[in-house]
Amino acid sequence: MFVDQVKVSLFAGGGGNGCLSFRRERGVPKGGPDGGHGGQGGSIYLVADESVKSLAYFRFHPIQKARRGAYGQGSKRHGKKGADLILKVPVGTVVREVDQDLAKFDLTQPQQRCLAAAGGKGGKGNSAFATSRNQAPRIFEEGRQGDEVEFILELKLIADVGLVGFPNVGKSTLISKVSAAKPVIADYPFTTLQPNLGVVDVGEFQSFVMADIPGLIEGAHQGHGLGIQFLKHVERTKILVHLVDVSPYTERDPLEDFHTVMRELEAFDAKLADRPQILVANKIDLVGEDETRVDRLKKLAAQKNLPFFAVSAIKVKGLKELVNALARKLGLKE
């Protein structure tokens, strides 16, 4: 199950109480205070892990608690520190406070970690309060409470290339042909209900990551269709591949499709409109002799100074040239 946003409640461990104790030794008539300190409570850390692909675990375990510190004991024995809780999250996870837009933490690198909730400090035992005037103190400290916080965890996929376009333009087919990704493919809207990642090999020792972003429609940035749920995954991609269906069987105009998706990207984040982009006409195997739709799209690409490719993902036609162009843009050797 792919889950890219969850609300979690984190409870760090409380510190252990200090101990009230007096030494009792043979030959020492009055003894002395020997209460040990309480242990510090366990903290909660979030760690980016490449083996974790979604936030599904937290959907079913939204409350996480770390262990509290042990109480201090006599003979100045200090309580054991509570064990820290390490929570693994996908690389690309943004951590923000509830009702806040700004990120508190942004885990973009493998093994990057952040302290999400600090454990409470342990209380001092009565041995810490002995003075020349008060040699037998009968006071001690209670452990402090650990942090209790609520966060929104939001996953934004990190990919080199993002495939965008209307539903059913062939994004899933394309990624399945150039990588080992196996998305669900069918001839109806919103076949892809979650982003798919695929590793595209370039040469023998190089590769890049491609993301298939579920189809956008007009009004996606306002919550129409599935777009608002997945537009955030486009934010981290280095290059956008804008796929347009040029087959005569769609009732939509390919140029209008392009402009609609561009308006949605810009409305969601104005910076996306300036992202390096390649315009791709797909399903050319269905065009037949009338290539007017392809020519119009090619002319538009020239006007906007965008690289243009005409491909047939299902027939694997033109895909090698597209992959090589993407590799060059990413600075990889073919």
C-alpha cells in the first residue's frame, strides 16, 4: 500500500525519578545520603531509509512511544537511560507541524536523521543535594516529562525524471518499457492510483530514476481528479517529460492538453513551469497517414524551445533516443 501523508503522535520517554536513600554501613553511625539519579527518557528519531518506500506503517501505527528512564536507586546507582526509538521513513519525507506549511525537517538523503521528540531529563537523587549545612537532605527530583508532539509526515518522491500528462496518455506504458517497473496498465482513466518509480539503465554502470506521476486533469491543483494528491511528487524531479496523446481516437486536442497540464503545474508551484522539460508525442503508431496532430505539437515545441520526441511507448519506437536525451541532460554518459 502506497501512503504518502500521515499524522503521527510522538511521545518521548519521561525521565526516571531520583532516589531518596541513606547509606547504612557498619561503623558509620549516621551514614549519609546515597540516592542515585534517574535515567533520561528515550528520544524519538526519524531516519531516512532507502528500503522504505511509503508511510504505510504509520497509517496503522500513528502513536509512537519511547521508553522512560529507570528510577535511581540507593548506593548512588543511577537509573538506566530509556531506549531511543528509531523510526524509519522513506527518503524524501517532509516533517511539519500540524496546521503549519513550513517544513520542520526535510529528509532528502539516505541515513539522514532528525530528533523529532527529546526524552525527558532524569531527576536527581538526594545525594546531589548534600551540603555542609544539610548533610542529610530528604529531597529528590522527579524526572521531567518527555516531548509530546504531533507531526504531519509527507512523502515527496525524489526522482531524476518525472512523467506528467493527462490520464491514459501512456506514462505507465513508457516507464514499463524503459525500466523494470510494472505498473497497472489499462484503457480507462486513473489506472495509475499511485506514483511508480523505475530505474532506467544508461550504458553498463549508470542509471537514473524515473517517476510516473498519476494523470492530471483541469483543476488538479484545486483537488479535482487525483492531481492534488500527487502534484507534490513533481516538485523534486530534475526534468519533466510531458507526454501528450496524439492518436486520433482521443477527443481532446493535443495542444490544449499541453496547455492545461502546464497551467495546473504553474498553479500548484510557479517554479515548476521553469523546470527543464521535454515534450513527447506518444502513440504515433495510431496516427496513420495524417500526422497533423504530431506536426502541430512539434511546432509548439519549437516555439517554446523545448526538445521534442515522437514515440510509440507500446511499440518501443523512439524510446532509446528519448532515454539518451534524458541521460545527456542529467550529465550521464550514454
